[in-house]
Amino acid sequence: MKNKIIHIANTRGFADHGWLKTHHTFSFANYYDNERVHFGMLRVLNDDWIEGGMGFGTHPHDNMEIITIPLSGALAHRDSMGNHSVIQHGEVQVMSAGTGITHSEFNAHETEPVSLLQIWVFPNQKEVKPRYDQMKLDLSARKNKFQQIVSPIAADDGVWIHQNAWFHLADMDQNLKLEYALKDKMNGVYVFVIKGSVQINDETLEERDGMGIWNIEKLDIKAVRDAEILLMEVPMR
């Protein structure tokens, strides 16, 4: 029985707007693939590069959990809840759009680009009161181990969302092996390789490749080369 999908980096959707270069793991905007609409409750995984001084003007969202992870540079954020902030590498940002928000996102620097991952997760509650949070992370806490950055529990490590989902980052030295045990065995796991190369069970993934796997209790991950990975455990339905 099939229990995994693999998305090779160069098969993702791509759009080049000059100031914005963006890759879509799942269907988004003008990119549509009926076999890549979502992975369980994981709806969007966008890999964005934004030119200095440029960004997204004010636009709306509702009933979605939106997580932003800068990989380099800094992103300026402004929203209808009154938040004005800058988020940069080493931080994580979350918005529960709920009943509806508007926001804008711009590169906080005029000359240096910003690179980021933006992830959307379907919520387990609709029409909640919108909320915003961001958190500075200890980069040493992901060295050769999993650092939790998102969970469903407000008092737990990282930011929290309205979904039975957990996100972890790991910065792995070559040949290191890690085991990830699912928090909820009904969930699936989607692993995105930010840098380097890893072997997951019997599959080798390179930079910007992704793999979703379900009907498992744990995952064995080995760094083929020094690697950074994002692991997202989400409900499958």
C-alpha cells in the first residue's frame, strides 16, 4: 500500500516576477496540479526569494494557520490587528487568520534579498479570533537534534496553531542519524530539505526536495551531507 510521496525540487511550481522568485510545492496562484493540492492538513509550502525593498502589498486571509520561517534576511510585517514587526533568520512567525485579517510583507532591507518559507495549514477550528505571534529561536537547540518550533499547545516549545500539528527544524552533521517518533500516530509527516542531503528510510532527498509519508510510527533520518531539514507532522484528514 502506498504511504509516501516525493516532490523533487525541480518539479515544483515556479514563478519569476523579477522582484519575487517563488517555488510552490503544492498548487498555488497560477500553478495547479491536481495531484499536488495538499498533504493532509498541509496546504501550502512556498519557497520565496524577495528582492531588496520589495514585497507583498496588503492582502486578506481567513481560516488558515500561516507560518513564516525566514531562511536569510529580514521581513517587515504589518497587519490589521495593529502588529508592526520585523522577522528574521532565527525566528518563526505565526498568524491565525480566523475570521479574517489583512497584512503586508516587505523585505526589510533595501539592497539585500530575503529568503523565506511560508506554510499554510488548514485549522481545526474555523472563525476563531485572529491572532499573531513571533518568537526568536535558539539556533543551537537544533544542532544534531530536533527543535520544536510549532505545536498545538500554547505552553509548549515554539509558537502554537489551531491544529494537531508539530513542526521541527534540525541542523544535521554529515552521517548523523536521528529518529522522529510521531506525536499522533494518525498523522503524517512531510520533510523538506532546506540544505544538504538526507536519507529517509530508503529514500535519498537533495536540497529543496520534499517527502510526505504516513501510516508510520517513526521516521529514521540520516544526513548524507551536512543538512538542514524542516519536519512537519500534520493530520492527514
